[in-house]
Amino acid sequence: MSENTRNRTVQLALVQMTCCENKQDNLEKAISQAQAAADKGAEIICLQEVFNTQYPCQSEDHVRFDLAEEIPGPTSNRLSEVARQRNVVITCSIFERRTHGLYHNTAVTFDVDGSLVGRYRKMHIPDDPLYYEKFYFTPGDLGFTVAKTKFARIGIGVCWDQWYPEAARLFALRGAEIILYPTAIGWIHAEREQFGATQHDSWETAMRAHAISNGIYVGAANRVGTEGGLQFWGASFVADPNGRVLYRASHDCEEIVLVPCDLSLIDTVRTHWPFLRDRRIDAYSEITRRYIDVD
């Protein structure tokens, strides 16, 4: 256990908000919310997926590539400035223009001095009704990176990454103490009545399982509001290393989720549930196969 973990409680904030069509307005709103979180004592602040735009992937439209920007760029530079001014860690997902014709969904993390200490490109890219992300985003090529900040070591996945236990495990094995998932997930209008409760429960349960199996804190910052054919379901939450939900936001209101995370609990939980100790790393080579065909 590191000195930074021993007897250290970190104030974690998730910003849950609606987005409009104006990119600059969304950026200013998010900054205002981050500053409000800092005023309440937040030390680590997580914004939602592609927080400065409405969710761009409900259809395949080349015009929406104009929403992307380079890193560093206008959005990341503003966030760096706010992190430095308020002495907080800020992380978020940005629609990244890497070069001509090459785009990613990229999470960036800024430490308290404004320095860029984490860059993660979304690894798992969905292609589902109203989530046509493969048209826009190239799968990440940086691996499951961990940002070492003043307050904690953070693994940042992005939305669809949150379903994959392999990803959460690799963040944990790289030393993450908190895994955060900037998110944009919601209900398709016609499906909510029949499937809505189950879809949300599955989403939260999958991440709570990551917290338990890795003995780690997990937080998801989701957006709210209706955009086109999607009603984003909010419910941003933080779970502790036992998988207990410490706080869950509403399904339909903007909110700042602020939760104290006692990082010493990681050592306690992993000592009593030693899943990392008992892993059979000599027996897992087949996990890298797409499927195991058995006669």
C-alpha cells in the first residue's frame, strides 16, 4: 500500500448534465459545474462522455466530424487551466481529431498543476441503433493507461468500455485505485417501458462487479436529457471496493455527485477477498481468443 493510500480520503465528484447544440455553451456549463464541485470540496472531478457536444453518433453524418478537435486544443486547454486554478484533478472524454481522417473518443486527465497526466483512447467501439460509433471513432491504441495524480491513481474507461471485465482488470493491474467511466447511455424511446429498468440495472451491476472483483472504487458520470431518439438515463454513481453504491443520482436531473472515497479500504478489502492473489495467471492464455470452438 502506497503512502498516498494510507489513511487518505479523496473527494470524488461526478458531473451529470444536459447538453445543447452549442459546443461553447456546453464547455462553459461544464466548467461552471466543475468549479461548483471544487467549491464543495471535490478533489477529483469527472465529466461525462463527449461532454462539450450533444451525443454525435445517432446517425452517420460526415458534418459531425467538425465537432472534433485536437488535443491539446481549445477544450483541453480550458480544462487544464481550471484544474490549475482550482487545484483539482479533472478528467473527461473528448471527440479527438488526431490527424486528417483519424478520430478517437479520448479521455484526458489533468493534474492539479494543469499538466496532462493521462490520455486514454476508447478501446471498445459499439455499433448499435443510435450508437453508430464505428463510423466516427477509431479503436484506441494506447492500452489501458492509468493516470497518476496528486490524489489517486485513476483508470479512465469510456462508456462501452464499462461492460468489459478484462478492461477493468487491466486498469487495476496497472495500479488504478479508482476507475472512472465518462458515459453517454440512455433509453431508445420505444424500448424504455419494456426494457428500461433491466437495461439500467445491468449497466450498474456490471460496474459494481468490477469494483468487487478488483477491490477498487468505480464511478460512472452519465448525461441526462433527451437528444434525438435517446433519453439519457443519468443515474451517475460511485461504488466502493465492496460494490456498495455510495450514491446514485436521479434519472432525469442535472446533479453534482460528491462522494468521499477512503482509499485505505482498498487494502482492507483485497486482504479479505484476495482475488488478485488467487488468479491463475498460468491458465488464462485462451482469453485472448475471440471464441473457443469445442467439438
